[in-house]
Amino acid sequence: MRKLIRHIRNTFLVAATVTIMTNTASAESAVNWDMPTPYPVGIFHERNIQTFTDEIDKATNGALHIQIHANGSLFEHAEIKNAVRSRLAPIGEFILSRLANENPVFEVDSIPFLATSFEDAERLWAAQQKPVQDLLAKQGLTVLYSVPWPPQGIYTSKPLESIKDLSGVKFRTYSSATEQFAKLAGAVPTQVEIPDVGQAFSTGRVGAMITSAATGVNTKAWDYLTHYYDTQAFLPKNVVVVNTTMFNSLPEPTKKIVIEAAQRAEARGWDMAKQETEEMNKTLKNNGIKVIKPSDKLSSSLKEIGEQMTESWVERTGDVGQSILKNYK
């Protein structure tokens, strides 16, 4: 009887030891990635990313875990691309037009009145995608997916009857395209990141901005301004990129899981953006923001600015830009 008890005890100890060793090895072999993102958790881009990372974690049984660091908490927006490039973070998200100073190809989706609907934006991304992927590939980055913001409109703290009403106004910008727009509108470009928008308006640092209804809702625009002009000027896109070397170091089954999750994230993100547009416009209205269609006079002036920016963009991009526009149109 004692021999039987001793045998059972030893068998249990061996099994427990094997289990501990297996779990330890599994934990040690698991890959943990940090993912910096520039926007607050509540924004639909971030909700989409959370689903994307959750799917990867589940499909790999935790072999690849991606920890999201939202709202610029790990790296500021302007630092994210280079952080991924230099392997300080394996994966990250940023708005594509921020890279316009590197190459104007990156900002075509921020040219006002070039693509003013989701259908146009999809066609523009199809025309722009390959050049963008090639440019980022040269920097050791792989594009996983891209999702647009809702159409951009102009927020002000006072009525905007014509473009002249923006003359001298401090205008919040977040890219070279929005900076150029502000200058052509006679405003004063002032770069402000999303987490600081409310304070910038409240302290008088800025008096107007062009951004989506989603950003207005997530920053509670009704606390610091009064008017939103639904110009549907353009639909800029965010991209999620991964360091190519780190991505290629993953096992092939894991890489396949990431790619498939990215494909779903892109499709889901575009649908979320469309739904977000309707819901956010309603939320602005419900909270006292005057959501207004621009007057013919204002629309005409804005389209003229868009035409000037398109011509300037083609001059700066040459054959590549002409090819993108040709494929788009």
C-alpha cells in the first residue's frame, strides 16, 4: 500500500513539474509587442485596433500579445513612425499625412475636395496604396492596414460666412496639408495634438480647426466652441505599420494570423468610419453644436483652395503624382 501511495505521489510530482516547465517555456517563448497609438481609447480607430490585437492574441493562444499604449502615452504622434522604424516599438499607428514632409505622396488624401466621400476615398487609397507601401518598405516598415477618418469639417467659435472670416484666426493644424490649407485661407497655422485641443481653444491658442465630427465628439467640442461646418473636405487615413524585420522574425503561422486580422481590421474600420460619421454628427447637434452646411460662397472659396493645393501637389510629386491621380480618376 505504501509503495502504491509513493508511486502516485511521485507520478503527481513529475506531472506537476512537467506542467510548470511547459508553462514556463511557453511564457518565455511568447512574443510581447508594445503598440503606441496617438488617439484616446474611445475613438473608433482605437476600438478597432483593440479588436485587431484581441483577435491575434486569441488566434495565437497568447504566442503574440500586443499591448496598446493609446493617447500618445508611450510615444508622441510625431515619434511613432520612427519608433517602429528603429525597433523601439514593433508596431504602431499614425495618420499618413503626417509624413508629407518626407514625401508629398503621403498627403494626397488630405487635399481638400479631391475625394469627398467614402467611395472616392476607397478609390483614392487603391491608387495611392502601392506607392505608399513602396516608400515605407524602403524604411523597413510594412503596412498592415489603413482606415479613414470621417469627412473633415471646419469647427469655429463664431459664425463662418465666408473664407474671409478665417483671416488672422489661429487655426489648429496636424499635418503639412492642413497647414497649407490654413495659410491659403488667410489663417495662422498652429499645430496642436488631439489631447490638447480642448485646452488650446479654451485658452485662445486656437480659434478654428478642420477635423472630423468624431474628433469633435471625443474632445467634447461643445465645451469650447459653437459651430461645425460640414464641408466634407477630405477623408485622411490612419495606417498601422509593423517593423518588417520584427514581423519577418515571427513564425509563418503567426504572420498569417496577423495578416488575416489586418484584412478584417481594414474592412471593419471602413464600416466603422461610415457609421461613426452619422452618429457623431447627431451627437454634436444633441450637445448644442450648430452643424451647418457651408454657404455657396464659402464652398466656392474652399474648392478654389482645393484646386490650388491639387496643382501644387502634382508639381511636387511629378510623374508619381500624375499616375496616382490618373488611376484615381
